[in-house]
Amino acid sequence: MTMLMQANRQWATRPHDQRFTSLTELADFVHAQKRASRSSVVPSGKIGVEPTTDNRGLLVALPGSTDYVAPTHWSFG
């Protein structure tokens, strides 16, 4: 009984975007994240850091692309 209560408490205290009421809903979310994800190997000497004007801090500029990404703590692992 305590395991069931712990699972319920963990689910209830998660942020709203991390609560799934079915495995199908969870699978759809994971597949959408996978489709939106990409990876590339870029030499560190070609990566630039540029300040933003809209108060988002520093963004990483990828070479040959107009995309900018905001680094997370996973970026430095």
C-alpha cells in the first residue's frame, strides 16, 4: 500500500507537462520529442557564443546555420 501512495504522490507533485494519464499519452510525448531532437558533431573551435537582445542570456551559434541554442546543464556533461 505504501508503494502505491508513493507513486501517487510522485505523480501528483510533478510539473503539469510531466503528468501522463496513459502509456499512450506518454509514448506520443516521447515520440514527438524524438522527432524534434537532432544531434551533430561540431568542432569546438567553430562554435560561437553571442549575447541576445531580448534578455535570454547567451546563445550558442552553430556554424553554417541560422539556429541558435540555449545551453543547458546537459550541454557541459
